[in-house]
Amino acid sequence: MLSSISQVILKKSANEKHESLIKEYLNVRVITAYAMFFASTIITVFAYKYVPLSLGPVLESCGYVFVAVLSYIFLKERLKRKQVIGLVLITVGVLIVSFGGKI
């Protein structure tokens, strides 16, 4: 989720006009977003102590859903029918794996 939020912050920053190339890449939003990416990576490394490696990619795929939902809410981006179907399939797949196929 943290990584998804940082991606939305980066997109918000990219949509703005900046006075110079330096201000485009060295502003509060960009620095905050990359700090969040770094924190997300560190948290993931520690999480792998307790989560089986086989579940890692499954949980990471939730990021696609988070980014789409956050983009819809904060960036007012529209989701196409195929995208919604894909997000539903990802969510169903994550649920099936997380419940060990007991659904």
C-alpha cells in the first residue's frame, strides 16, 4: 500500500508544471514519494522473515489494485471495463491463494 501511495504522489508531481528541471525532481512530493518507496522496500525485506516467499508475489500483486483505486480517487483517472475485470481477477486470485484454495 505504501508503494502504491508513493506512485500516486509521483504522478501528481509529474502532472504539475515546474520552473526548472531541478525543481521538477527535487521537490517535496518527489522526495517524499521516493522516501516512501525506500521505506516500503525495507518493510518488505523485514516482512519476508515472517511471510513465506511464495506469498510475496501474490501480496505484491495487490499493489496493482491499490494503484488503480487510488488513481481513480485522487487523480480522477477513469477505469476501463477490461481494467476493472483484470482488477477483479487479481483480487479473486489473491483471495484464493490467501485462503489456501479453501474458497
